[in-house]
Amino acid sequence: MEGTTSKTLTGIMGVTEGYMAESSHTSMELFGTARPEATAAMAAVGEKYGYAITRENHKQIGEDLETALVELKKSRPVNDERRTPEAEDERIDASKQREAERTAEAEVKAADNAVKEAEWLREFPYLETSGQSKKSRWALASGNIRTELGGGLPTQCPPVRPGNGSPGADEADPQRYGRDRIT
């Protein structure tokens, strides 16, 4: 498995303490292609013993593989993902700038919504708003719809009959769609 193993360096160069300190981790691709030198080392050990493990040679095979492993660890690929302190400062500044832009956009949107809400309240003074109630916005919407409909929502659905606008029922309505469309 050493053939698919790599080392990754992370953090900020030169930082030795804290959450941004330089660190490393080793990872292995389970189904990746092995490095050529690892494949060659395994083949050399296999050829040396005729690709057969016996009671007499199993300890020598283990020792040869351990020796090959030490050499393979030296040639393990390293992915350097560390950042310089300057690059980290730029990244933090860009992040702060994006956050400031998001905050400004949210403030503009909130002001726009406040203007719209004031207009709606002038036009519909009987509507209940979130500032006047502790109800959820869904309950407020439902209550306001009932108020707009003037007596509440229907509690019972009408029966399905051709011509009453029920889904599936109007396909058979010849007055609405014409006789040639009815199958």
C-alpha cells in the first residue's frame, strides 16, 4: 500500500503554534495506481523468492519488504499546500471584504423590505406583520390570506365533476375543450 501513499503539508509557513501551524498528514488512495518504484520493489522481492511464500522464507520476505518500505518512504510524494504569511493575509483580507459586501447587500435588502412593508401596511392596514405578532411567518401568511378572502379558507374540497375546474375533470368537458379533443 506504500505505492499509493502520499504526504500533504498544510498550514502557514513558519507558524509553529495555534490552529494555523504547519502540519502534515499522510493519506493513501485505496484504489489508486501504485508508484513505479513501489511496483518495482515488490517485483524484485517476488522474483527473489520465486513468488512463493514458505515456512522457510517468510521471515526473509518480511525483512526484505521492511527494508524496501524504508526506501519507499524516502521517495514518498509530498503535496505542499502550505501558504505564506503574505498569502494568508491576502486571503483573510479578501474574506473580510466579501463579508463586508454581503453585510452591505443585506442592509440594502432589509431597508428595501422595510419600505415595501410600510407600503403594504398603508395599502392593507388590516394585515398582521411579524413585528406585531409572535406567530410564525407561515401562520401569519395563512391568517392574512384568510383575512383577504373575507371569511376563511374552505374546509372541504368541492367534488370532482366536469366543468368545476377540478384537475383531470375538465379533459372530458366538451364545452370547454371541444368534442374533437375528447378521447
